[in-house]
Amino acid sequence: MRLNPFGGSRRTQQADAVVTGAGSGIGQAFAIEIGRRGGRVICSDIDAERARETVELVGAAGGKAFDAVCDVSRIEQVTALADTAEQWFGKPADLVVNNAGIGRGGDLIGDAPLPEWHQVLDINLWGVIHGCHVFAPRLRAAGHGALVNVASAAAFGVAPRMAAYNVSKAGVLALSETLAAELSGTGVTVTVLCPTAVKTRILEGVSIGDQAMEEWGDRLLRWTGRPPAAIARTTLDAVDAGQLHVVPQVEAKLIWQSKRLLPGTYTRAAGLLERLVR
């Protein structure tokens, strides 16, 4: 018999977990770290081959894993994912990591094509909405568990020329805070992750459309980007502590505090900095 991972303060020990976007980056790091903590993981991704690769990595870390293909923008696929998890675990998942997302940017509002807006919001925001809509009632009914929603410092950093991405992540932050309030006292916690640069594949194959901006972004990733494994460990420790917000990097904390204390000044400075970089 497996130990109940929610019998004590270590919520992520031996958890039965579902991770979306587990084929690479932060999602893959979450799956591996959960496996390392003795958990069983459904590694979900839109790319079947990458999901299988993560399953192998989880196994190598000492965990047990199962791969599943899921397009989080499709509610019926997210529902099927939850059903698959219950069948494999023999009960609802204990831990759900809504991580799947894409990166886009480069155009001003009004120039960015509307199909790009729809694509970003369908995956980054609606994907998390679907995950919360499907899994939150099951966790509430079980009386224990945790949801992790992966947002970004872009949720409050509002960098120019990243409108669709910023809006999607701001929505994830608001959704997470609202859900945390609704689940207060139920035994289910919500944690929202808001990192800055993380060394992932999220921008793989994505053109920002401006060479200076792309070069600046590459430098930022090299200088400040943290490995996904470190972000996953920090976040899961925060889940164990019942923490709502995870702002893991120093620069993310500075943005968070600057925006709260001097919102107008911060916004004007962000616009001026973007013009200087260009």
C-alpha cells in the first residue's frame, strides 16, 4: 500500500501527479523531480515522442511514469487525461501541474496578428483554465491535493511587444489566486509559479521578428536563466509549505516589488528600456 502523501506536511512525497507540457523544459523537470520524490507521474504532452522520453527520465530518477498525449486547448482531451490518471492510479491524482505553454512576441498591439493571440490564449490561458476546471472539483471531492499553475513574471512585468503572452500569464495568475481563495479550507492548495528566464525550449522555433530583441533575449537567458530542475525543486518545496506565489529569481522579485510600489514609474521605464534595446 502506498503512503498517503497528504498525511503530513510533505505534500509532494510519493504524490500521484499529472504534469502537462511534460515533454521538455519546466514540465519535464517537474515530472523528474516528482519521480525522484517517489511519486508516480502521468507525463502529458502534445508531442508523444517527447512524453515518452520524459517517462524514461522519470524511471531513471526512481519514479514510475506513464505517457499521455493531450492538447490542453481541448477540454475533451483534458477530461480524458483526468480519467486516464484515475484509471492508472486507481484514484484521482494528488498533484496537478498545469504547465503546458508556448512563447510568442515581437509585434506591437494592433500589429500582432489575431490568430497569434488566439493560439497563445488557447494554450497558455485556456489550457490552464481547462486543467483547473477538470481537476479542481476532483481534488475538492477527495479533500486533499495540490494544483500548480505555471505563469511567468510576464504576468506582472508587462514587457512591451509581448502582449498576448503577458495577457495569458496575467490571466493564469488571477485564476490561481481566485482558485486558491475558493479552495481555502478544503485541504486543497494552489501554487502559482512566476519565473523570469528559464533555460527551456519554449522559444524554440519562434521568431521575435527583430534581431536586436532576439539578441537581447538570448543574452538575458544566458546571464539570468536558471535550470528548469532548480525551478521545479523550489516550486515543489513551496507546495509542501502551502505557499501560493513562487517568484524564484532575484530579478523576478525586483520586478514584483517595483510594480507593486511604483506601478506607473515601472511601466514607463519598461517602455523606455524596450526602445533603448531596439
